[in-house]
Amino acid sequence: MEVVAIAEPDARWRWEIRHGGAVVQRSDDQFDTAHDAIQDGKRRLLTLWTGEDRPPSHRRLQGRQSHRSG
């Protein structure tokens, strides 16, 4: 996963979160600097992986990886 800053025609910035080159999410807000856009995007990325709005293809079943019978 990566967060990238995208320049808008009016010299403002947005962020996009990408996985394998595909856009997973993009900001609705615009920012004055690329740095501000990336920082906000990083915060959003954290909520994707710690919250319920993780992409469904990356959710893992928990508790089945190390259980063995017997």
C-alpha cells in the first residue's frame, strides 16, 4: 500500500491510497501542500488497516493459522 499526493489544476493537492497501482481510496478534501495531503492520507491508511473499512480482499480469518489438533 502507498499514499501518493496528486496535484490539482488549481495548485492544491489530494491524496490517493493505492495497492498494486490500483486506487483503493482518494481524498475529497484538498490541501495546500503535498506534505499535508500525504500526512492526511497516511492517517486514513492507518484507519483502513485498523478499522472495519479495510478492503475486503485483505481481511484474514483469525485464529486458524496456528491451531493443530492433538
